[in-house]
Amino acid sequence: TQLLEQSPQFLSIQEGENLTVYCNSSSVFSSLQWYRQEPGEGPVLLVTVVTGGEVKKLKRLTFQFGDARKDSSLHITAAQPGDTGLYLCAGITPPNAGGTSYGKLTFGQGTILTVHP
Amino acid sequence: NAGVTQTPKFQVLKTGQSMTLQCAQDMNHEYMSWYRQDPGMGLRLIHYSVGAGITDQGEVPNGYNVSRSTTEDFPLRLLSAAPSQTSVYFCASSFRMGWGPQHFGDGTRLSIL
């Protein structure tokens, strides 16, 4: 079973602080996605990283995919109360050449971020 | 576009009862899946489908059945509800696994007494 370990599980910070969320696995993924979820809603995709070493920026959010495609990080600069939510990483395993697997998405446990004004 | 629609939003069942959670998408997506979300455990895959007539088990399939007779619909059936199945259930769809985002519904909050 492929596992994605996300840390920290909880993060409570003040507005304006920086933070980093980590997503680690012993398995290689073809790509990795980060989602954000608000209470009462389903997760919404923030970004997909595909290439080892890739860095993507989305305003104050910076996403990095590890060189070996086993880990990823999300860094938020100058956090704002609107960033509050559950952040989830998800690794994509593509269908295999033997046809015994159709491919799947494996989620980490999530990081609950609270940004206080 | 409605996207992914899940019904009902809330449901309370007694142990042993059966029910079907409905999921429909209007984006002509091939890939559909069901997850359950429990505190501290992220989203765990129950069953998924890569197209009409093709389904496969995910990480936690026991106690659940699925079928995919049309591209649009992917219902999840609880055969005999147990308290351990109390959870929030999410349906998701995407054009193809690994291509683009998973589009999630707003979830069904299910309590088994």
C-alpha cells in the first residue's frame, strides 16, 4: 500500500507568518496534486506538479515536487485568515503497463491550517 | 455546469439498514471514484470506475458496492450499515486518472446509529 505522510497535522499561526507543509512517501508518483478543502465542501485542486524538482507558484503559495518524485512541499508566505482550511496532498499512480491497475490517487492525512487575524 | 452532484447531503441510518448514495456528473468524465473522509485520515478510496461497466476496488471496499451503468452516474451502496461506516463520503470525477483535477461533490454526511 502506498502511503503519503503529511506534516504537520495541525498548524495554528498568526496573520503574516510563513509556513511550510510537507508531504512524504517512500513510493514514487507520476505526479502530485495539492488540494484545499473548506468546511462542508469537497476539496478543490490548487496545483499539479509533474516533473521532479518542479516548482510552481500560485500567488503567495509555492509548491515543490522532490527530485525523486517521492515528496512535495507547500510553502505559504505571509499567511492570511483566508488561507485557513484543510490542505491535502495526493499522489497519482498511473495505470500500469500490465493492465492490472487502472491507476489511482492516494491522499495524505491532511493539514488543518488556522490563520488568526 | 452543475459539476458533481451528491445526494443526499445528510443521512442517519440504523445499524443493518441499507442505502444508496447517489453521485452524478455532467462533464462527460471517464473516471469516477468514491472516498470516505474521517478525522485525521484524509480521504480513503472506496471504489472507482474508469468507464461505464468497469469498476475496481480501492483501499477500503468492504461493506460497499458500486456499479457504473452510465457515464454520468456512479452510485455507492451500503449493504448492511455498521457504525464504523459513519463518515463523510465524497464522490469525485475526472477526465482520466492523472489528467487534470479531480472534481469533488460537496459530500454526504452519514451517521449510523
